[in-house]
Amino acid sequence: MNKIHSVWLFMRRHKYFLTILIIALIVGVVDEDSFLNRHPRRVRIDMLRQEIANYKHQYEEADNKIHELENNPKAVEKIARERYHMKREGEDVFVFVNEQEEE
């Protein structure tokens, strides 16, 4: 009975401290949005933002290439020669293939 009484007195004296401690434990550890769960989510959000920035950069590059292809006939010829090995009449085309890339 003496131990229970001493615990009760401790809880009565420090009720605000204990309440704040319990709330901090709930918010910090137990809750779904706890501080322990926030860090991995924040890291994931940063990775996704970087991925979005990369996709925006790729989109801008592709958009610039499309704009160039629509307005510049020499760009179309360059791509046709480099990618599809097309040639003009009377020209010879030599294609060098790296054997390591084929495997």
C-alpha cells in the first residue's frame, strides 16, 4: 500500500510533466505521423522531387529537339544520316560497329 501511495503522490505532483511526456511519446513514436515515420517519408519526397526535376529536364530537351526538327530541315537530315544510316545518291556510308556493344 505504501508503494502505491508514493506512486500516486509522484503522479499528483508531476501531472503536467507526465501528461506532456505521454503526449510526446504518442506523437513521437506511436502515432502514424510520428517523428520516426517522417524521416523516411521526407527522404522519399526529396527523391521524387529530384526525379521530377530530371523528367522536366528530359521533357525540355525533347521539346527543343522537336521544335528544331519542325523548323530546321538540316536537323532532320542529320538525324536521318546518324540514326538510320541514310545517304544521298552517289555517297558511300561506312558504319563502324563496336563488337562489345553488340554482345
